[in-house]
Amino acid sequence: MMVALRSSRLEALFGGQLEHVQYPQIRTLIDNQIPEAFDLDYKSELYGSSDKDKRDAATDVAALANTAGGVLALGVAEDDQARAAAIAGVPLSDAEERRIRQIVGSRVVPLPVLDFARAENPDLVGHGVLLIAVPRSPLAPHAVIVNDGLRYPRRNGATTYYLSEPEVATAYRDRFAATRGQVDRAEQIERGALRLLSTADDQLWIVVSLVPDFPGEMVIDQAALAAVRTELTGKHPMILPTGLQWARVNIGRRRVLADGTIDNSRLARFLAAELHHDGAGIFSAFVLSRSATPISEAPSEPELRNVSDEHVVNGILSGLRFLARHARDRAMAGGNALVRVQLYPVNRQQPVQRSHNRTGFTDRLGTKSMVDAPEAAERVVPIESLALDGPELVSAAYLLATDVFQEFGCAEAAQLNRGGGVRLPYWNQEWQARVRAWAEGAGIAVTDEQLSG
């Protein structure tokens, strides 16, 4: 099971990512007498069944979500200075994890994210330490239902306190300000990135941007630049290979720049990315079909460019995964992310229509042309779910691609479905074997469904 919480501090204490923690690593906490902190809380036993015990469980989870995120370590006893003193051990079971989820779900509003990881005692099967990992929440403040009222807990060092009325009001204001700030940040980085894309007649881009709820910090220096160059240069970032690859990797102010340009042109062609120090980023990929059609017989009318819907979907899938991995792995950003998608450039001198290369059935999913630049499609998605090949990535790409295709009169993105599956008939025959292999390898359902016209 993957754990959404990413914390360099906690991963250093536990010796790795939380989903991979083993019993000997828990023993290291004891040996080093690691104390409780704002993001680490020890419990020698499981939460009980009394109302007070259930309220304590809900409060502990909500307090971490309202502060900086953290871990509840059930089965670790502490000394009188709140330091890890012994592994008391608790029973480990799916039933207990479900019970804790039910307690939190019935007593905390809104419901925060929480994941479980087990460090089983190799000498006592079914016993060990149960870790409850709670990421810092963009929905904070989370309230605990107490009698007929709401209380808002927060961690202060190794203790928990409740917010006052002015602090609650401030927390709500901060939540709404953060949402607006994400949109502003996305628009800011998009403006800079779009200026570096070639907009010649044979260039049309699908542009994906991502801004984390909780920014991280990627150190950008010569060593970091060398590492990214080694990682990217000559590599193909597309989930379904199209021949596009990274050719140049350079530095911009507080960001790394990469593109697919093979000459000394200032502007990027075919592929481009900006990877910002805080985990935000832009990914752009070429999606134009080579053929074009005059809008009318009048020589002054611009040609109507054809955009391949399969390349758009592939670009969105690939861009989401690429940017989420940058945010998670390089910048250690966390939480959800605001993701945006747009076709660029689209205007009255550079109009676009949807096209496809499929055979075997009639496609009546929409043929309206796009002559004005639409607003970017927007969604909010957990970073962790985008960084992994799986149904969550496909579902997010479906929603974003659907928003784009509806501008062409299409009801939805036919290549994918809302549940995170793939519709194989809507990929051209040359790609179908690759699509099936990738999807099945990632646990993604593949269907032969065809949509009614």
C-alpha cells in the first residue's frame, strides 16, 4: 500500500518511505530514544472502544492533518520524557484498520487522508507496530465532533491544543487564500512557459501544469542540473512512445528547463518542460496532425489544423505522471495538486479541429472546430495518485481530456473512462497492443466498449 504522506524528516528517522518501514527500523527509534514531536506521536496500545478512546483517535488524526502531517505509531511505548522507550506491540489486522477509518470518518469533518503501514514483529506473526500516516491537509481546519459542537485540534510540539474562535476563522481564511494562490501560481508559471514554445504553423501543444498544495524545495545547483541531465537526456517521457525525447536540459531562475529541440533555437519544439524548485511544473508535448484543411476556399482564410485526440490523451497522461513525480521525488511536495490542461496556441489565425487515425467504425463524437482559446481545464488530484501508473491517473486524465474535447463538441474522452479504465477501440491499431500492455501491467481495466453516436 502506498502512503500519501511524504516527509524528509520522518523518512530520515524511519530510514525510508513509510510504506517500506520494517520492524528493525522501529527498533532504531527505541535505540536512539527518538522523542515525540509535532509530526510524531507514540501510543503503546490500540485505541479502545469507549467514547473517550474514539474521540482521542479522531483528535489525534485531525491534529496532525491541521498542523504539518505526521505519524501515529501504535505499539510504541514512551518514557516520561516522551521518548521512544520500548516496542509494546499491538495486533495487526485489516479489521482494526477499518475500525479506525470508521471512527475518523464518523467524528472528523471534513474527512482527512490517512494511510496505514505495518511493521510486523518477525518473531510474533500478526503483531508489531501499526503506523497511521496523516498528510498535512489542504482542507484544514478539520473539526472533531464533540457532543453537539466542533473542536479544532492542532499539534504544538509533542502536545495537542484546540484552536480559539479567532484561530479557527484565520484557518478558514488561509484555506481559501491558498486555493486562490494555487491558481495564481499556475497562471504565473504558464505565462512564462508559453513564451518559450515555438508557435509556428506546424507546432500545436498540449500543455499540462501542476501546482502542489504544499510546496517542497528542490535544491537547484550544478549537481542537481547534472543529475537531471543524466536522467532526462535522450529519454522518452511519453507513456505511449511517439518518438519525442528530451534533447536539451538547462537552468532558468529557480527551475530546470528541458525540451526536445535539436538545434540552437531559443524556442522549444516538439517537447518542453519547466521543473520549478517548489514542485510546480509545466509539461508540453507536440500533438498536431500533419494534415490541414482550409476553412473556406477564400485564399485569405487560415488553414484549419487537425489535432490528434489520441496524442492529446497520451500527452495528458504523460504530463500528469511526469510532473507529479517531479513534485513528489525531487521537491518532496505533498498533498493534492491543482492540475490544468490547455491546447496552445489556438486563435482565429490558428484554428484547430479534432481528428483521429482509427478505422473499423464510424466516429461521430464531435467535429466542431475551435477558433478561440478556451479556459484551461482544471482539476484537483492527490500528487501520489498521479505519480503512479494506475486507475487514479487514468481517471484524472479522462476528466481533463473530456474538458478539452467538449470544446470540439465531444461529450467525453473516448479513449478512457471515468472509472479509470481504457477503451481500446478508440486507439489506432498501431497503438492498441502498447495500450493494452501498459494498462494491464498497471492494473488498469481494458474494455472493448464503443460509445453510441
